[in-house]
Amino acid sequence: MVASLAVLPATPAAAFGAATKLAVTFPSGGTASGAAFTTQPVVTVQDAADLTVNTATDVITATISVGGTLVGTVTATASSGVATFSNLGITGTSGTAYTITYTAIGLTVATQSVIVPGAASASAVTTQPSGAVNGINFTGQPVIRIVDGGGSTVTTSTVNVVVTIASGTGGTLSGTTTVAAVAGVATFTNLQISGTLGGFTLTFTPTSLTAITSSSFTLTVNALANANSAAASAQTAYLAAGGLSGDAVYTAVSGAVASSVTANILSTTTALTTATTALGSTLASAKTAASSAQTAYLAAGGLSGDAVYTAVSGAVASNITANILSTTTAITTATTALVAADQTESEKAAAAKAAAAKAAAAKAAADKAAAEAKAAAEGAAAAIQANKDAADKVAEARAAARNAPGNKAKAAELKAAIADAAEARSEARDAIASALAANAAAKAATESKAAAERAAAAVEANEDAADKVAEARAAARNAPRNKARAAELKVAIADAAEAKSKARDANEGAKRAANAAVAKAAVAKAAAAKAAKKKPQKRSLNKNNPCSWASWRSC
């Protein structure tokens, strides 16, 4: 059995070559004669390709050119190819340039130039102020160095530097205007100018040193501030035009202002301006509609001092579009109700007048029928009397027959009397029938009179309905926005409609009754006329009749 062999990973090839030289990665800084550098130098061991040889541990030594002396520790050992000095410094003549050389065995040296600064005597503007926008911090904040006579930064200086406006009108400088130098450098952080746009310069004055003036720069417009101002103005106009502070348009502008985003503010301000214009147009339309509604309301019977009219006037005065529109709608509704009430009242009055006329006609017809029925009754009474007379004649004839049976003439008269009596009885029956018809006509006349009375009651009910309409109309004038009164108006109009229907039914009933009474009266009149034509006439016995009283039975 052959054992398997473990395969060891190959050693990775180095990413750098052999060390060949030194390089000053970070030069020393903050030079002051006799003191350690405030920024210690850093030296790197590199290969020919300028790559750090991170395996190098060389000892690096610093030396200085003639005339100067190094202070502190002059050696540093590389770690991973990098050597950082800890307290290296220089002593030399102020304003003199010295060369520090860094060396290691077998490697090419590296150098740096160092100037020992003199006493602080002036200042210099390292970074000029720039990016000045009205009311906003400069985008380029100024940086001032404290320098010696040779222009070198005096790193030991901590003097205060005060800034003021040197030139330019109508501007106010704000922010931290006094800054202490750190290692000879004063850095400003929040300077800004507000005011009139145009060119400005600044003066920087270090304590006990000569001041220096910046280059000229221009204060430009603050688009954000202008957008904020435009937004505020647009919001004010929007509210004046009837917009609400809590609605979507107003809130959008408030949000844009809060977020301080110029583009957002400008876009929402434009939207708000558009909305304001639209509101203004709507407001004008609403005012026109309100005025028209008031005119129609007055024409329909409304009063210029009542609640509806006053509410519209108040809404117009306050320039609140929503109120104008709602009250215009209310006044239009009230006007419509008033017109409807007037129409209903007119219809009721016409219906009542027609009902009264029909009732009067029915009463006249009933009176006429009653008179005709009375005449028919009188005719019937005469017929009854004639029948009675005929019966007496028959009795008389029978008596005569019994007394003179042999008298033929008397028998003929008796026979004629009997025939006359039969005819009289027939006529009496017809008269009685006519009397019964007259009585029926009289009854119909009585019913017609009752119908006329019911029609009169319907007229009175119709008048009551008209009164209710008048009350509803008054309610519509005084409180059209009161929902309860509006409900009463609706009920009153419904009652009026119901009364109209009842009056119509009563009129129809009266008409039918009157027609029936007239028809019955006509029948009674015809019967009475017929009875009058058939009234019996008295007949005398003819004594010259060939039939004698004695022999009447043989005639």
C-alpha cells in the first residue's frame, strides 16, 4: 500500500523586489529652532519600482547639512519597511535652509529641505475667501498663516486673527470672526455676508502684526432664500384666495421650505401660484353665481335682509370660495323651493276656483231638479184626485144600475162610466209612477246638495293647504339653511299635493252627483209632463142613448 503525500502550499512570490533606496514619505513639519518637529518625518525602504519592501528592518539615520544641528533621536528602525522618527528636531539660523539626509547601509539616501523660521512678522492668505452667497457660509473659507520675514510659517505662533469687511457696501459679516492660530495657521470655518449683492474684500489682522487684505470676491444671489420668500408670498396669496393652510398644496410648499431644497421650493411655489390663480378664477365665478342667486331669490319672493340672502353676502365679503359656493347652492335651492311653492299655490287657487264653480253648478242643478220634482208631485196629486172622482162615478153608476136596471140609456151611461173609470185608474197608476220618479229625483237632488257641500268642504281644505304653502314659503325665506324647516317645507308641499288630490276627487264626485241629479230630474220632468197630458175629463150620461136604463145589459 502506497501512502498518500500531503501537498504543501507553495510560498507566494514577493510582491516587491530587493530593497534599493530610501524615500521620504512624510517630510517633517512645524519647524522651530531648538525644538522637535511638530510633524515627525517618515522614511520608507523601497525597491527599484518604488514599492515598499515590507520585510525591511533597516536602521535609518538622519544627518543635517553644515551650519545646523539635529536635536532628539536621529535614528529610527524600519518596521515592515517604514521608519517613523519620534522626537527629531533642528537648531539653526532663522531663515536659513538646511538639508536633512536619511541613510541606511546599502541603500540610496533620501533628503528633505528644512527652513528654520524667524520671528513672526506678518501674515499671508493661504486660502482666499470664495463662494460667497447672500446669507450663506462661504464655500471657500479663508486660511491665514503667520509668517516670518522670509515668508515661512511660524509654527510656534498662536496669535488671534480678526477678520472684517475691507470693501463693499450694504453687507454684514457674520460667523466666528476671531480665530486663534494653531501652529501658525488660523483657519476660519463659518464666515458669511448678508446684504447688498456686489464685490467685497476682507481684512485679516493678527494680534501685534501687520494686517493683510484678501482678494476681491462677489456676493451673489441666494436662490434658496428667494425661493423661500416666494413660497411664503405664494402661501399668503393662496390663503387670501380661499385656500386652506392644511390642504395638500399649502403643505407641499411648507415641506419644501422645511427641507431647504431650492428646486423643490421653486417647483411647489409654481404649483401654488397656479392653484392661487385657479382659486382666484373660481372665486370670481363664485361671486358672480352668488350675485345671480341673490337676484333670483329676490325675484322669487325672498327678502334682502333674511338669513339666506345675508349668508351669501357674508360669504362674498369674506372671499371664501367654498362658503360662497355652498351658500349659493343653498340660496338656489331656496329659490327653487319658493318658485315651486308659488306654482303650487297658483295651481291650488285655480283648482279651488274651479271646484267652487262646479259646486255652484251642482247646487243650481239640484235646486232645478227639486223644483221639477215638486211640480211632478203636484201633478201626481191631481191624478190621484181624478182617480178618486172616477171611483165616485163608478159607485154612482152602480147605484143607478141597481135602481133602474131596465133603462137602457142609463145602462149605456153606466157602461161608459165604467170604461171611463178604468181609463182613470190606468192614468192614476201612470201618475203614481211619475210621482215615484219625482220622489227619486228629489232624493237625487238632496244627494247632489250633499255633494255640493262636500265640494265646499274640499274648497275649504284646499284653502287650508294654500295657507300651509304660504307658511312654507315664509319658512323658506327666513331659514332655508335650517334642515328642520326644510323638512317642514317638504311636508307642507306634500300636504298641499294631497289636498289638491282630495279636492280633485271631491270635485269629480260632485260632478258625478250633479250629472245624476240632472238626469233623474229630466226623467221626473218627462213623467210629470206625460201625467199632465192624460188628466181624465168628466163625461155626462146621454139620455138619448138607444139603450134604455132598463135594458143596458142587452146593449
